[in-house]
Amino acid sequence: MNKKWIFIFLPLFMVACSLLGTSPAEPATPANAPAVEEEATTPAHEEPLAALPGLSPSGQWMLTATSSGIYIRDENGANPIQVPEADGFTNVNLYQSAQGEQVTNITIAPRGGKVAIVKVDDKTNFSGLNLHILSLPSGKMEFITPIIAAGIDTLAGYDYEAIARKIAIGSPAWSPDGNKLAFLAALESPALDLYLYDLNSRELTRLTQGTDPLYGLTWSPDGNHLLFWNAASYDKTVGVVEAKPNAGEPRMYTGLFPDATASFLGWRDANTYLFYAWSTLGADNLRAFNVVTGESEALWDGNLTTASFDPKSRTTTICLIPDEAEYYGQTNGGLYLLSASDSTPRKVFDSCGADLEWQPIAEVFSFTASNDGKEYLLTIDGLISGADLEELPIRTSPNGTWQYKISARDENGDIIFYKLSDEGLWDIYYFGGTDKILWQPDGQRIFAQENGTLHAIHLMKINMLEIIEDVHYVGWVLK
């Protein structure tokens, strides 16, 4: 059909559908999909002018997902409005299939008021995975494409649940500018391929055509490349493809760790990804892999106990327990810090522990020292402190009004938030099993997701209120 006539008749068709109480829900068509008998059409996807009735005009909304659906709240976490077209959508990660619940995966775009949602239609056998995009402030839920094409899931030996788990690792993933969405899908073969959906052109492009399943999808910080892993090679093969239509065949790199499995850290810069090896001999050989040239560089020679990474500052910490260093015949035991601008790691502490990890809520690295068994915290600036209140670093709220301290997550998953009062005392808020903490834009409240319950902490009134139970997901959507 001539494109000119599509643009003339399609809006009229959509208006007619709205008057009848229905709306077209055609899937997007891959740019390089095989020919089909009936001509596929792509909806115009015109945004309605009207916003959800009662929706705050702030342009910063809180999204909460529960068993009963998806709700949009104002910046105070109040005035919940259920998204009508998202009825029944919940956010239980795909790999939690043993729960027997309806399964989805929610990913919020950095900007633009967009939310990607993978929904399963039949929770009994994980069939009917579909990709949708929710747009705010309109509340429009747009069907994009199935994740697994009809007929593929009925093939002999096809493990639908295992495929769903692989899809959940990094997929779907928004580009840094929020204009493109990358995801894994089995649309034209049983294997998972990488697809790219452009929100501006509405074009769906198949970027890979392999026979082995992929997983671990991640964007380069500049949005030019996508990096993924080949599941069939036990994490020894990394693939790189340009994030654009007609990008050509992806480049596959093998042999980076011939005798070990890669452990993934994160992006050191726009073109360089960090990972290290893990084998029966332990962890070793921290490397920086350049996605443009395909070359890799060793940043740490010899064995290490573990490493951790802060994706925001792109800071890496490396631990080699002194006793293990002696076992390996090395003399470089201790804790090391590698910032994004450093060429070599610098030693910051004589001891460290295998439990070294980045704490995104507290914004520190935590570890238990192997020499004294004490818990320590390390800031991205290289400052070491204990985990007791007196030793915790003082922080400032986003609006510059409040001073506070926050503990690292303990072995029970608990976090303690301390707010400095006008009297110079530390008010204590105890979070058990906290999954996420969100600051209100004006810094007056903190929202804590704790064991499925969302709490609002009003710092001026010094109180904690329970907003809602049965919360599977909470996040900010920015206009």
C-alpha cells in the first residue's frame, strides 16, 4: 500500500476505533523480517493530547506496580491513578517463575515519560510474552511486538521458562537518550536474537541472526553500541553490534578467557567494558575490552579475590586477601581503587574481604576485613571508615537542606538511615530488607521499598508512613 494513503486513512481509522471503544494493536514489523502473505501495517502511534484525569502536571511521577495493576502517583507518592490499559500488569521478575504469579519486567526510560513492560499472558506455562510501552502523561499502553513468536514455543524441547529467564537479564534496555529500546526476542527462530525499536521512526530492527541464545544486554554510555553475551559458550564469547538499522553482522570475540568464565563489572568509559575471569583457580586478570577496536587490555596482572563496580562514578575496587596473595606467590595483597581516570589501581587499605560489594543505596563499597573481622566502608574518593554511626560519612540531601548518614546493607539486608535534627541529634529510621530508596525532588521525603511495602518518610515532620503494600516495583518516571 502506498505510504501516502496509509497516513491519510490510518488516523481516520483510529478515530473510528476510539468511538467504538476499541483501538488498533498492530505489532511493529521488523525492518528485515521475511515476507508474509498479508501486508503488515505499522500504527501511526499518535500521542493523545489529554493526560490521565487527575494526573499531576509536575513531569516527575512515581510508578508503582502491584498485583492489581500499575499506578501513577504524584511526587509525594500520593493520589494514585491506575493506568486503565495496564489492568492486570504486575512486576514480578521473569526469573521468579516458581511463585506462580503473572510475570512482567518493567524498565523506565531515562527521559520522555516512557516505560517498557514485558507481560506474560499465560502464567501457567509462560507463553504469550509481549512487549508494551506505557507513555505518560497520556497513560497510553502501546503493544509493540511479541517476545516469542507464535508456534516457536510449541517446538519439541523448547524450554519457555529458561528463555524467559534469559530475557530478564538486561532486557529490555533503554538507550541512554531514551529514544531506542533494545531487547531479546525469538521472533524468527527458536534462539534469542537482539532487536532494536526506534521510538522516533517506529522501526523494529533485528540486529543478530544467531543459533545460540543471547543474554546480558547492555548499552554503551554514548548509545552507539550494544554488548551481549553468548550463553552457549559459558560466558567466554562477547558480541558487539552497532545500535542502528543496517548495522551489519555483530562482531563476536572468543578466547578472552580461554580457561575461565567472565564476571561482568560495567562500563569504564563510552567504549570500554570491564570484566575479570573466574576459574577453579580463583579470580584473575581484570581486563578492559574496547567495543570499537575489539582489543582488550589487562588492568590487573595475577590473581584477585573479587572486584566490585559503581556504575555511576565508574569506579572499580579490587580485593586480594593477603593470605590468598601469599598462597599465589604474590606480594600485592590488599584493597585497591581504580577510578575512571586512573590507568592503574592504587592501594587504599592493607586488608579486604571476599564480601566486597557496591552498596547503591549507601553509595559506598562495603567489606569485612580478613585480618580483624571488622566491617569497613570505602567511598569512591578512597576514604575508609567503620560501619558504626560515629564513623559513617555525613551526606547532604539533594536540595541541600538535610544532613544524614546511611548504613550499608547488613547480612540481613537491613539499612539504617540517620537524619541530623535541629538539636544536633541523629534521628533513626530503621529499614528491614530495604530494596530501594528514592529521594523526593524537593528533598522533604524519602520513599523506601521494604519487603513489598512502600514507606514515605517525611523528614520535616520526623515520621514514617506506610503508603501501600504489595509493591513489586517503584521508580520515578521523568517527562
